[in-house]
Amino acid sequence: MRKLSDAFLATLKSGFLSGITRTVVADPDLNLEIRDNYINVYCKGASLLKLAEVAGPRYKVEIHPKFTAELDVPVELVDLETTARFLACVPQLKQNIAVLGKRSLEIEYEQILIRANNFEPRNNSEYFIVDRQYAVAAGRFDLIGVFWDRCRRRRNQEVPMCLMELKCALNQDIADIGSQLARYYEAIKPMAASIAEEGETIFRQKLELGLYKQRSERIEALKTLTFARDIARFQFVLVLVDYNPNSAMLDLASLAQLPFADQVKVFFGGFAMWQQNVKPLAGYLMKYRSTLCPKSSS
């Protein structure tokens, strides 16, 4: 189960490892994910750090050797001094990853999506990303998250989990996305409750670590949420980044035939521009007025 021990969590929050947490929160290039009693810190999709609890206050450092050449990276973090030595290497590790790491636009967009929804309180997003590269029996979801409807949000709510697939540009996998989602749905159906429980645990530990940068009252409300265990409450979100609207690759009719089609959501985003998504002002005004909801305090 993806979860940190109480001791590991406390050390990352306010102990000698807290400098790592603060560095991640302050640096938009970095992303910290909770694993099975270890953490990964990612940069541009590559693992900049795997840090695993060994015993007592000792944490084993694992970094790909091609990123650490000629760097004095400690093999274990055991106190403030060793943590400071590691943090001093972070700028060069980032540079080495930029030069030597494999580049993937999809992975970089995953990280942008995490940043926009988790770390930008002015966005007041309704989706919060909980984890990335989440493995299930039939494969892995790019992102998992939770949906908190701003028109109905309140404390102590049961909210739906969101399992997200991100595709960039005209990724050939888009043509088969319906059958991919169908396979995933059948694979997770018998384990939906345990997936929701694990997601909720990760979410609460990330909140404790300050990995959601939101207004204080919203953070306190987020801490009271529970994740619905029933798969019928799950959302399956297809995130299409820079998808060309002139393409016929995306078969929406096929998606509509899925038995769980009412749980499938499609989000179009990115920066590539076509006339179909550069609309006249009048059209946006009409859409804006139709989607207004009462102001929320959270």
C-alpha cells in the first residue's frame, strides 16, 4: 500500500528531512510522490530521488548513476548535515536530468497539471491530483485524483475518485482509448474500495506535508473529505493536451457505447491553437452565464 510510516511522515514534515519537502513545494520543477514507505521526487518525469526508510532515523538514497557523476551525494540521510549535502546537489541533479534524461511531453504535462491544480490557490480548482503513475492489474493510470464540486462543496463530504489518462497531441493510443478504459474498468472493479482507501491515505499524508498549496480554510476542509468506495461514483477522465480538433482519431461515439459512459469525462487543454478553440466572445459569454453557481466559501 502506498503509505509512509508515522515516523517517516513526521521527519518529512518537521524533522531533518523537512528541507526536502520545502524544496519541492517551492520549486515548480519538482514533484514528490508517496510510495510504499518510500518517496520519489521527480523532475521532468525522471526520478531525481528515491528515499526509503531503512531503520530508525536512516533513509536510503537512490539516484540513477548517470545523474550523480562527480556529485557528493550521501548514500543515506540521517541528520540535518546529510540532508543539507543532498539538497546542495539538487540544482546540478536537475541540470543533469535536463541534459541526460528522457524527454516526454506527456510526463511534463502531467507535472504541469499537478502544479496547476494542487499548488495554485487562485485557480480554485475542483480537481486535486493525488498520485501519478498509479498501477492497476491491467496497466497504469497516468494520474489519480479527487473531484470536489465547488457548487456543492462542504466539509465532511464523500467525494468521487478520478482516474486519469493523459494523451498529448495525436498520440496513436487515442484511437484505442475506449477499449483501454474498458480493460481498466474491469480490472479495478473488484478492488475499487481498496483503491479509494489507498488514495484517501495518500491524500491525507500529502495534506499533512503541505503538498497542496491552498487557502488555510480550504486545506482544513479538504482534510475532512472521504473518498467514495463504490466504483459507480468513480470518474474516468481523459485529458487531451494539444489534441488537433481536425483529427478523427478520437472516437467519441465509441466512448459513448461504454457501459460506464456516464462516468467518463473529457478535458481538452494545452497551448496549441486552432480556430475551433478560439471562439468569439459572444459564445463564451453565453457559456459563462449558463455555468454560474452560488459562491462557495471553500
